[in-house]
Amino acid sequence: MSENKAPKLDFIRTIVATDIANDKNDSRLVTRFPPEPNGYLHIGHAKSICLNFGLAEEYEQGVCHLRFDDTNPAKEDTEYAEAIKEDVKWLGFDWGDNLFYASDYFDQLYDYAVQLIEMGKAYVCSLNAEEVREHRGTLTEPGKDSPYRDRTVAENLQLFTAMKNGEHEEGSHVLRAKIDMASPNMNMRDPAIYRIRKLDHHRTGDKWCIYPMYDFTHCLSDATERITHSLCTLEFADHRPLYDWFLDVLQTRDHPQQIEFSRLNLTYTVMSKRKLMQLVQENMVNGWDDPRMLTISGLRKRGYTPASIRDFCKIIGISKRDSSTDMGILENCIRNDLNPIAPRRMGVLKPLKIVITNYPEDQEDEIICKNHPKDEGMGTRTVTFGRDIWIDRDDFMEDPPKKFFRLGPGREVRLRFAYLVTCDEYIKDENGEVVELRCTYDPESRGGSAPDGRKVKGTIQWVSVKHGLDCEVRLYDRLFKSENPEEDKDVDFKENLNPDSLQVLTNCKIEPSIANTKVDEQIQLERVGFFCLEARTSTPDSIVLNRTVTLRDNWAGKQGTKTPKMNKK
Ligand code: ATP
Ligand code: MG
């Protein structure tokens, strides 16, 4: 066996490596990421971005273009194009000078269409949409030729020019490729290549009132940019014969190779832009960048890092198999990324006051807290301790079971990094709710260990009543409650939204150092989860934290303990 175990290449990387070894395309490698600027990018796009830009990075000569497929003026907007650029950059990729727009090729595409007409390979068809459908046939029956199929070249040229000049109404004519109405592949049954749309385009303004169709535009844009490997998702496999047909008939200098891979599907979410758009427009979420959305901008707001998304794409890999990826895998990627680097802080989401009766009222104590349980390099901070302390309501039980190692009447617990305290008394309000605990501390236990070596199992976090800050915490959870929200075709996917996907807690208490957290910095609230600052609503005086992810997978089949244990020291 060889010493260097080469990593196993996926099937696309194998093809590329072989092509380069064989000097195909003069050893060039040019890929492209071709978004349509009609919505925001989502985690599925990240898979394609990581593949196309990632491949280009793996070879010295590799280049990846960012090309906007902007052929549908009805749905596209510069707002989307700008957001897409920002997202690709944020993920860590760079197109350099290679930013293109399909609309840059409108003149050239028009010339190609004229060439097809002159070759007798395209014709203007004047059937209406309904008639076109009737002529198309079905998967089992061949289609019928359009009565306009045999128009002369001169007639077609004259009509196509008139279409371009705005002399015809929308829907009155389309330019179609003349291929084969009996083809078993529906895409080859004289597909439309140009249609009349009397709409301004966000880049070309009112210059055009005819617009090229996707299949025609895409392959010719690829060829024009001298793309070598045109990577797309599986649903385009049936379009490949058409992709090749246009390039063969027009004898373009380059003929990129289209290769299909399976798209990313994730459990507990919907992925299509159309459905994400519905959630936004019907105010089911707070915009495209709502932290519950699986858009790149939503994930960013949620506190996901670019590295965690790139890791995720690496882990899921590239194949031709259709499958659904467990959302837990994505969540684990962000946990694994943040765990070694996120500074630890203390905060309590549901505060319960404890008064340490034997601690002098006017005394304070600067407690040294480690910023990370494993990484000494991350240093320490001091947190002020005093007589009145907040702990989390869930860390006290009036009548705790044996295995509950936190506070209960007569029980002793460790306040993280500080002291051991024992609960002597609890006070209830008129509704019978516990509102305060009275405890005593062991003055000899500074740092958290008992002088006599007695064992205290539980450790809980705390915040000083005098020094702690108020904070709002947004607990985000999965947006859908069912694994596959689109499974039942008779039920609107929105019926499957998780009603508890956002829980807002006000009046949480956090240690003062959290006020210095930066917008793109993640922290771990010990025992609670990973959090980031909510940039839109936080101010220096009013802090809002977004939960990125819990410390453990609460959705996993096995029932975990509800509050995760404190990391071992
Ligand atoms: P959607 O279906 O969400 O509307 P789309 O395919 O229409 O997405 P485009 O802007 O056309 O969106 O996509 C740009 C690129 O991203 C395409 O090459 C497409 O194949 C790829 N892509 C889109 N969704 C996924 C996905 N779920 N997994 C992998 N690649 C994807
Ligand atoms: Mg698309």
C-alpha cells in the first residue's frame, strides 16, 4: 500500500482530474456558478458554490465565473444580484474579474438565433400557448408539427425582426428550434428559444422586448465564456441533449461538458426559492434573512460561520443519488466549528434570585473565570460575585429526584468558578411560585472546590444581581415541525411550520463582558447554547442575543437530558 492515501475523489472531481491529465481543453479548468437573480441564495446554492469555486481553487489554473442568469425581467432585480454577490463573498469565494451577466450576451444571442433561422433550424411559431400545449404530445405520445413549421427562411427572418422591433403582442409569436416533435425527450420537441416580453430589464432597460429562453441562453453563455465543465443539478440531465444540440448546430468554438449531480435536500425545511419567497411575502418569517431561514443571509444572522457551511458541503459530498440530508448534520457542523473557538460566558435565561445570607452585604469578590475550558490561550476574565445572585429557574427544584444534581432544599451546588452554596430556604409568592432562595456559602470553597474534599456534583452558572445586564434572548428552532414539510401534496407546506420556532425571552441576565461582543463574534452561554449578537436590534444599552444552536441535538431520536452538563474542567 502506498504511504499517502489520496483522498477519494467524487465523480466530478475524477472527471476533471482525468481531463486535466489528458490535456483536454488545453488543460484549462473553468467552472461557473449561474444564479438567477430572483431571490436570495440558500444552503442548496452553497453546495453548488462550494463545488464550482472549490474545484477552481483546487487547481492552479482553475477559474470560476459568477454569472447571473438574468433572462427573465419579470422576476429579477438588482437587489437580489447584490445580495448574491455579498453571500458568495461571505462564504469565502472570489470570482476576481470574472463577473458576467447573461444579459451581456443579448446581442450575440440574437445573432445566434438569426443564424439558426438562416440554417433552417428555427422558425417563428404563431400558435397560442394553449395550442402549443396541444401540439406537444405527452411522454407516451409524440407531438404534432406546428402548422408554422415550414415557414420560409425569409418569412421567419422578417417575423423575428418584427418581434424584436416590438411590432407584435406578447404571446402572439415565439421563435422555436426546429428539432423533432416526435422525440421521446420532450425538451427536444421544438423548444421555444425567444419570446416576446414587453418589460424593462434591470440591466438592459427598454432595449429589448424579446428575451431568450434559459436552455438557449445557458449553453451559449457557457460556450462564450469558454467554460470547460458546466456543473448543474440532476433535473437538467434531460436538457443535456438540447444543450449539446445548440452548440453542435451553431458550431461554437468551445463545447463545455455538462455534468449533473444531485441537489441538496434538507430535512425540516423547504429549499425552493419560490417557497422561501412565499414565507417572506406572507410574513411567516421576518424577511429573507430571518435566522430560521436556510438562506445564506439567514444562516449568517443566526450565527453560522462560513467555515461551518463549507465543512457541511464537504461532508455531504457530491453524487448522483437523490437523497435528503439530516438537518442535524448541518447543526453539528456549526457546533464543531464554534466549540473550540467560542469564548464561554455566563447568562441565565429564566432568572431566579438567590441571596447568600452569610455573605456580607457590602462585600464583592472578583472571580477569575476561564474563557474556554480546554484552550488556556483564550485566557481568563473576572466576573464580580456578591450577596445577590441570579441563577436559572430550572436549576432549582422544590422536590428534586435523586439524580438532580442542582439545587433543592438542603442541597449543595457549585456556582461556576466561584463557591459552593447550600440552599436553606425558599420563598414563594401568593401564587405559590418560588421567587427567591436563601443560601449559605462555604467561604473556604473559593474557586469551586471544597476544602475537605467533599464531593459536589452539580455546577451551575450565575450572574450578579448588581452587575449583571438585562438582555433579550431569541431562541430559534427549526422552522418546520415535520421532517419533510412537502411530503403530503394535499397539505400546504406552510401547515407544517413549527409554532415554536421562535421563542423570545426578555429579562434574561448576562454577565457584563457580553456587552463587548462584536456583531460577527459567537459566544457560548455555558450550559445554554451558542449565541451571537442580533445586529439589527442590539444597541450598547439593550442587548439582544440570537441562539445559533443548542449545545446538543434536542431533536435526535434519543432523549437527551434537557440541560446539558457543564463542560468538564
Ligand atoms: P430553486 O430551485 O431554489 O429556485 P434554482 O435552481 O432555480 O433554485 P438558480 O438561481 O437557478 O436557482 O440556481 C443557481 C445554481 O444553484 C444552479 O446551478 C442550481 O443547479 C444550483 N442549485 C440550486 N438549488 C440547489 C440545491 N438544492 N442543491 C444544489 N445546487 C443547487
Ligand atoms: Mg433556476
